[in-house]
Amino acid sequence: MRNFIFVIASTDDIEFETPMDLREAYYNGFDFSKINASIFKFKLNENCGTDLLSLNDIATLVGRGMAFESDWCMDDTISILIEEAA
């Protein structure tokens, strides 16, 4: 199993300009609960990639699906997929 984290935040509330800013904030322990942001953690089997979609492509789709199911949209948001070590 591989562990993934999908972080999404509103561009209206935050000072983050790039997805890498979100990644750095996550690893530095930033309190995302104080801004309009969400963190989704999930696991995928290592062999769930296909000829057309890599494991990271599928993980991105899963992360976006989780976010969009929770009332997020792509408009005025910034997001990143992070793979965590097991």
C-alpha cells in the first residue's frame, strides 16, 4: 500500500502561491484548520496503475474526488498530492 495526502485550500484565505508552498506548510506542521482548507488521507494498492494511468494519476483523481465530494471545486483553489512514506 502507498499512502497519499491531498491538500486543497482556497486562494482567497491564504498566502500560499504554489502547490509546493502547501507541501512545505504541511510538512512544517501548519494548522490548516485555521484557514479554508481540507486534508484528505488515503491509501492505494501499489499495482492499481494501468497502461493509461499511472498510480500518481489515479491518486490525483481519488484526491480530487474526495475534495469535490466535500463541496470543493477547482475555482479559486490550490491543491497538491503528497505521497507519504509508509
